[in-house]
Amino acid sequence: MEKEILLELVEKSKLSSFKHNYYFLFAKRGFTRSCIEEAEGMSNVRLIKFEEM
């Protein structure tokens, strides 16, 4: 999964009225290095690979 998908999800979630958002992203083929690095800097994101399910 690409970093851009994570960033797009975060942007779209700003349209909601929730104060706190948590993101659980699931990927069958894994995540790109840039996506992992971006998520590491965000305390409300959890990346879950297929092997972990």
C-alpha cells in the first residue's frame, strides 16, 4: 500500500465531526517503505499485514 492512500484517508477523515480518528490499514501485499515511515510518525495509525491477521 502506498503512502498516498494513507494521506488521502487522513484528509478525507477531516470532513467528519469526530475529534479523534484512528486508522487501521490492512494490506494483503504489505506497505511501501514510505507508508511505513509516515505511519511511524503518527500515533493513531496501525498498519496490519495479511500475515498478522
